[in-house]
Amino acid sequence: MLLPLDGVLVVSCEQAVAAPLASRQLADLGARVIKVERPGGGDFARRYDRTVRGLSSHFVWLNRSKESITLDLKDPADRAVMQDLIERADVFLQNYAPGAAERLGLGADQLRAARPELIHCSISGYGTSGPLRDAKAYDLLVQAETGLVSITGSEDAPAKSGIPAADIAAGMYAFSAVLAALYQRATTGTGATLHVNLFDSLLEWMGYPLYYTRYGGTQPRRAGTSHAAIAPYGTYRSGDATAVVLSVQNEREWQRFCEIVLDRPELMARPDFATQADRVAHRAELDELIDAALSGLDGGELLRRLDAAGIANARQRELADVIDHPQLLGRDRWTSVDTPAGEVQALRPPIEWSGVAARMDPVPAAGEHTRSILAEFGHPSS
């Protein structure tokens, strides 16, 4: 069976995380993605680390199922190749620094004047206007500017997200925007000019704390794995130090938590724990009582009681445990992809399409497909 985006050609001048994530997901669904890289090393994300058999973990994650061509876009001959690629493209994706695409003749107005059916998608740090338009926009900087750092971490110290949240947010919105534009073009014949930026994308994900702060007068406090408006909530440890995350969402659950999990039904009568707001206000005392009650239980018994009481819970796992997570193994979520350093394990795409096998083609070496693409598009190779 054909993949949903078979026949769609994406040409991407991409680097780092956001644009490669968007184009990889298009490739997962069958699009042909030609990744345009700089001569002399290509996408700088190739050199972030060397943990995957000498390759970058970021790059292996983001660049399977693509073809790589190296072009010097300041060279007239390579610029001609680029124009020919775009002439056949359905989608052009880029995340150059602000103004760079326009200087190279690759801006949306320039390209769509000749091909109004082209879908042109740009990803930037802060958008096309405003005082930060030209500012550098590394993921951590955007996490700081959007306030994510201020609500993440412990009470004593803020922390950045452990994943590149701003980059991932922008990549996801670019992916969904391109899909919507492809649908629009299928029905109208007209392409689209799309712009996504890291700042706006991550702010969308910050919706709840922004509303909480604007209308509540204070921002949610940093509380580790706890929650600003729910208690008990977060990580607790059994007597054998098993870390378990749990959440009590309403008064019925609070009653069952006291009776079945803590074996302390008398706590239900305490007025300082009567409502969610009361428990949040007295969180420190509440947590002290919970810790004392759980100290006599091992991890297995604690999980059994939580399940019996219908209390939402999970194991707090280290990444080494996640690799062999029973949910991943039980659903056969690991598969393999080829890379320039040999075969590696990779997670299947999160979109499951009934009757369609996931595309898991190799991760390319820098410029691996330069000769074949040049030949296909009628250009001699040097």
C-alpha cells in the first residue's frame, strides 16, 4: 500500500532540530525529502555528540528516510541546481537565520511569484517582526524568554526542560501546517506561505500557566513533580525506595486514597485536608503524613493498593528502564534503521496508520545522494 504522502517532494534547507523534525515526519508518511546541506560537514547537528556509534544522537533521531545533497548556495552553479530542485518541489522548508533565505533568492515571495502552487514554510526563532526578530534563538534561550524555565524545576532552583521543547513545538506546528496546506492545495490548487517560530510555538504550550498568572495574580510555583493546584500529586517513595508518581484528582479519590492506600481513614475527617484547595494549602504536612504511611510498604504493595483504589499512578523510570519499557516491548515499538555507522534501533513513528507499514529508511551521510540527485536533475557532477 502506498504511504499517504507518496509523490510529495519536500526540499528542505534545514539544520538543528525544528525543521529536521518537521521534514522527518513528512518523510515518515512517505514524502521524498531532499535535505540540502552545506559543503564541509553539512548540518551542524551532525556534530552535537558522538554517542550513537560515532554519530550524533540528535541527528540519528531527526534524519532518517531522507536524501542528502551538499550545495554551496553562494555558488552560481549550485544555485542553479537548487532552483531546479524547487521547480519540482511541492514543499520548500527552511530554518535559516532571519533574512538569509531572501538574500539567497529563496524567500516565499520570490519563489511563489513563479510557482504559486508551492508550499513555502519558514521556521524562525521569534517571528518576522518585533524587537527580537533578529535575535539568536537557541532552545534554552526561548525556554527562558517564554517563562518555561521559571516554572520548571524545584522550589530552590529553576531548570530548563530536559528535551528541546521549543524546537520540538515549532517542528510539530510546521509539520501540521504543511499537512493542512497540502490539503488546501489538493482542493484549490493554490500553495501557501507559512511561518512558524519557536517563541509562539512554545508560548502555545504555556497556555495554562499564562492564564493562571494573568488572572490569578501569581504564577504557578516550581514544585518538582508536584502540581500547583492539586495535592497529593507527584513523586512519592515506598519503604524500599521505589519511586511512584500518583495523582489524587477529586474528593472521591481522596477518600479511597486514605482508606485503601494509606490505611488512614481518619484523615478524611480533617478539615485542613477537606478540599483540593485545603490540601494544596497544607501540602507540606500532608506529604509528611503520606511519606510516613508509605514507609511501611514496598513498591509492589504500594502499586497494588493504588490500582485497587483507582488512583492514577506510574513508575518514575530512569531512561535506561524506559528503553526496555514493557509497553514498548509489548507493542513492538522498536525497529531498526540503517546509518552510515551501521544499523541502530529506532522507535516507530507515533502516528499509527491502519494497513500502512511505517517507513524507516536510512539516515544519510552528508552529501550521500549528491551525485544521484545531480544526475536525476540533469546537472553534471564534479
